[in-house]
Amino acid sequence: MFELAIGHVDCDAFYASVEKRDRPELAAVPVIVGGGQRGVVTAACYVARMYGVRSAMPMFKALAACPDAVVIRPDFAKYVAASRQIRALMGELTPLLQPLSIDEAVLDLHGTADLHGAPPAVMLARLAQRIESEVGVTVSVGLAANRLMGKIAAGRDKPRGFCVIGDEAAAVLAPEPVRLLPGIGPALERKLLARGITKLGHLQALDDREARRMFGDDGPPLCARARGVDHRRVDPERETKSVSAETTFTHDLVSVADMEKPLWALSEKLARRLREGDLSAGGVVLKLKTTSFASRTRAQRLPSPTCLPDRLFAAARTLLAREADGTAFRLIGIGASPLCPLAHADLPDLANPDGVREVQTQAAIDALRARFGAGAIGRGRGMPG
């Protein structure tokens, strides 16, 4: 335990925990964070999970399973604030900190024992206590020799867990179902099951030659991970791969005209998130979900990076027009990928003499909203009517 130095910290039902922190009377009550009868579950507390409620479950199914649940609309500004508090506490332990999401991060604590006067195991336990007392939410910690096993350890004893996996990694993994291994999704799971591979121990037994014959070049690395091998470093400079926003309609929509207004609102939200992250979009991704929950994803590279909502909207609308084939949709989303630095966005272009004016107009809108509120000014296409 006292020689391991890779820690994985994962908040317990983060959004729901923040809401319970702010409303102590809900401590023992099932809480679902999500929106609307037609929306989906963003997060569910552990009480609600006892009834079978899970993230991404349609809200009507969640309420059927747990009709007494308290449903709370997400407050992402509040969650981001709590996440930043937690990240600051982690940063006091080591600069080798890699956030993986708003509520999850991995830390490399090699060489920090002399600095803190205690081994990583002790410091991670103290960190969990500080987060609970200072931020008001709980975390689960995994301590291991590498990132893969740290993540698996953090998920074993939730909530408020502290799990350590060392040299026994292969033995711990062997009896587990193949789906436990991060990176094995439904398609790969079906492929493995078709070959009679149901446990990670089955993958561990394959040598590189046999693994390559069965699964191509991905076979040997897959079997190595099944043994608990992971050579990835903790990278504090790892960049976010995408930024997105989405919404579920109150009723199914079919035409481009009907979907333009929500698409514009999402384009503005996406543009704001990009600017807040000092990022811009090198391409636009459109996401649609049909009434039968089938997903469609379409992407288009942009001529140059942008963080202007008008340009994001124009590209996404072009993609949307191609998908408007009479299908009824229940959800629409827009994302930015690949991401580029904000400094590369919307540079002056002789081929687009209106570009400078567009940038100045958006800057003026942002300034007015910062001073008088988000509803102080808006574009015509976003107005109700």
C-alpha cells in the first residue's frame, strides 16, 4: 500500500451530491438530477439507484421506477464551482494532476512523500476527508500502480470507498466480466462473447500471437490491459477533446424550421463554453436522436477555427438540412471537434470583409450580457414567436 503512487479520485454521484449538500433535508431522499418528462437522467443519488435509476435513462422510465424521487434541474455553474474547489485541493498534493471529467481525476504522487511527510496512501485518505468537510461531497479513491488499475479500484467500493490494488492486479481482474475493462463497449463485448471469451482471465491466457490472430493489432494491447498493464502517464497538459451542448425537445420535431431555434440557442451556449475554456472549434458535430432513441452524428470541418455562434450555427444547420428526411427527432446537440486555441479563432480574412464586424458585434453582445445579464440582448432568430 505505501509504495503505490497513482491515485484515481472519483466523486460519488457528483451532481446529486452537490444538490443534497445544499438541501440537507434531501439527505435520505431519492434525488434525480435531470430535466422534464421527456428528458433523461443526468445523475441519480445512491438512494435512487437502489430503485434502478441510472444516468442517461429516459426520465419517464426513471420516475416509473422511483415515483417518489425529487427531480432537480441541473445547475452546472454550481457543479463547476464545486469541481474547481476539489481540483484546487488535489493540486496541493501534486502538479501531476490530470482531470478526466468534471468529477474525476488521476494524480501521480511519486516523489511526494518527503514533501508531505506521509506516503501517497495517507495523503489520498486525508484528501478525501478534506473534500468531504470543505466541499461537502464525498469521493471514492483508487490507489494502484497505474492509471487503469486506479480507475478500476476507485469504482469497486463506492460510495466513500478507498480501494488498493497492487501486484495482485491480474488475479483481481481474472474472474471479472470482460465489460469491466475500460474501452470494451457493447460491440467488442459481443465479439468476445461470440468467441467464448466472457472473463478477463480468458484474455489473460492468450499469448500475443494468438491475440493478434483473433483481434488483429489491437489484440496484444487488449490482453495486456486485461492483465492490469497500463503504461500511460499522468499528463497535466492533456487537452479536452470536445465541447458540446444538447437539449431534449418538449415534443418531437420534424422540420428544419422547427429545430432552428433550439439549434441557435445551443450554438450560443457552445460558443460561450468555448470562450470560457480559451478554445475554438475547428469543426462542428451535429447530434440527433430519433423517437426510437437511435442516434445520428454528423460532422463537418470548418474553413478556419471559430467561436462565433453564427458560424457554428450555419455549419450545424447545413448538416441538419441533410438529415431532415421526415424523421421525427426528440433531441438535438451541437459539439466542437477538433478543438483549437482561442487565439486561432476568427482571424481577419480578406476573403470575408464582414468578419471583423462579426467579431466586434459578438464582443459587444458579450459585454452587455456580462454587465446586465444573459437576457439583456439577443439575436432575432433566438426570440420567441
